[in-house]
Amino acid sequence: MISVEQAEQAGRAAAALGPVSLEEELALIRRGTEEIFPEEELVEKLVTARREGRPLRVKLGVDPTASELHLGHLIPVLKLRQFQQLGHQAVLIIGDYTATLGDPTGRNKARPPLSHEQVLENAKGYTAQLFRFLDPERTEVVYNGQWFGQMRFHDVIKLLSHMTLARMLEREDFQKRWQGGFPIGLHELVYPLMQGYDSVMVRADVELGGIDQKFNILVGRELQKEVGMPPQVGVCSPILLGIDGKEKMSKSLGNYIALNDPPEDMYGKTMSIPDELMMQYYELVTDVSLAELDALRRGLADGTVHPRDAKRRLAREIVQRFYGAEAAMAAEAHFDRVHREREVPEDIPEVVLEPGVLKNGRIWIAQLLVRAGLASSNSEARRLVVQGGVRLNGQVVTDPDLDWPAESGTVVQVGKRRFARIVLKS
């Protein structure tokens, strides 16, 4: 294996793919990664690419299991974009076949199966969101149904022969389920082989993914070796925690920032993350330079940078990435009006109350919240009141049995970001 210093010398003598040195290229690739395996092979591949004037083929596979993406999904996409900016070829695999199985990573049970039609429909939304960040000119898009759809049964058996049950059970989530007595479907055991076979079919030099994909990426390396192909290098990112700071960002847990959230929501959600998560978000989902990140870390550590100011900048950076600088400033102004100056938003949705829902001009507070779309049920509405999360014209409501004397123009607020303006129909 060659050292970084030797690689740097070779890179200077070669026709570089991009304007940066090899040392700078490696520093950019290392940013926001939890593990590169084996890193010395990545160095060799980068040197060879420079010498031969051939971009690396950098693979990212996405399974369109849903139509909405969040920041956690975006992290490997941004790494793929970074490789593009360094002059390499992105290979985006749409897992129209793997998505029908669903990678069971981190789950105690199999994912519910999706039809091929559902997956293809979801893929439309996926690609539209991903190409907000990827360069179409440097992105090769392939569906793995192109090869899995052509396989005969003996081809499947041949693929399965490359893996033993003992090796498959080394995968952490399978191991936990096995030890915990949770069932493991045979179809789930096929998934890592399918992902690995994708790497063979597209001749991947590098595969990107979250650290939970390490086992699958290693399977790809083994399959490539068996067919005489140089094995890919894995570049794995950490798992992004959600805005609650406790669990992996997930739509089902409600702790996510969606890529299609409006600017005000995106800004507000970012401001709610715990202070200790800020630097991870900065590193993984913003373009703030490495030098600036180092200065920010030092400032937060020695007290010269206030966490509130750092978080406000983070929120601006995230919104700007999706909507531009003007929208980021407007979202910050909106946040200040609502949260710092305790003003209400300008564009509050109106809720019309028909005369028939009032009794002697009054309405039960729980019923009001449900009709305003601020609670899904009377029981949830009562809980919100008891928790102190409901305001009428800025005043906290404390009585869950309140019969409110309805008044047109009243602003109802639940939590920090949900509002409704009451309109009485005569």
C-alpha cells in the first residue's frame, strides 16, 4: 500500500481531475464520514484516476420505499455531489427490485413489502428531489430491475451460493433478531447479496451509504473480487439523529426535517435541535468550509460564540441550501416574530365556525381545537391544554373543560408553530 505522501507526489505528476490537490481531495472526502474502508485503497484509486485521467465510478443506491425524503436521506447524496464536484462519475441506482424487499437495517421485524408499481411511483418523487443537488451531466441513473428482472431461478441460486448463513448472521441487526427470537424471512437474507451484485453490475469503484450499510458494502467487495474485479471502497457516513437528539431521524418518529418542508418550518425545526447536535448538522448538511467549522468548534468551546447564534446560522444555512439566501432571511424574520417577539405569523389559516356548532355562543375548547385542525381528537386536545400548550390570543388556556365564548378574529395557538384564526359565520 502507498502512503498519502507518495500518493501526493504521484498526483502532482499526473493530470488532475479537478483543481484541488490529492491531499485536499482526501480531506473533503473524509469530511462527515464515519469510516472509509480500506482508506489506503481509496488513495490508490484516486492516484490511478489522476494518472489515467479516468474518473472514479461512485455508487449510491436508493430504495424508493416512500415518496418523502428527509435530511437523513440527503447525507450520502451530498457526499455523492461532492465526488461529482471533484470530477468523478456518480452512479445512482434506483432499487426498484431491492425496494420491494426493503433493507431490514435496524429493525426487529421485516419491512412490509411494496409492489413494484408503488416503488416506481415513489421513484418519481425521489429523483425529482435528488436532482436538486446532483449534476445530471455527471449522473448515470440505472434501475436494478434491469438485471434482476432478467434473472432466471438458477441465476438466483448461483447468487445465493456466494454467501453462507453463518456469514449473513454476522450482520448486527440479523444477529440481534436471531438472539432475541424475532423471525427473519429468507427474502431478507437475499437483500445484502442484491445490493452487492449491484456493485458488480455497475463496476463501482466506491460505494456510499450510512454506516448501517457497512455489511452490505463489504458483500459488494467480496462479489467483485470473485468475478476478478477490483473491489470497491466503502465511504460510510454517520447516522443523523433527529431533532429530538435521541433517535435516528425518521418520519415515523416525527423527529425529521423533510426536504420539501417550507422554509419557515425548516428553520424552526432546526432551531429546536439540542446544542450538542449542531456541529454534526453543520458538518453533514451544510457547505460551511472545514476552516470555518474548526473556528466554530473552538468558539463554542471557549465561549466566544454563543450557541444561539451558531444555531441561527445553522438554520439559515440549511434553508439557504434548499430555497436560497432571501428565503433563509425571511424564515429567520418569521421565526423572530413568532418566537422571540411573541408575534403571530402574517399568513394564519382561517377556520370558519358555523352557527350550528356553537351553544349559546360558546364552544368547548377541545372541540374548537379539533375543528381548527390543531388536534386529531378531543382526548389529544385535552392533553394539549393540560400540558399548557394552548393559547387564545396569546393567553395560556389552563382549563380543559373551558366553554369558550366564541369571538371572530381570535388567534388559536398550539405549541410553537401551529396557528389558526377563528372566523364566525353569521
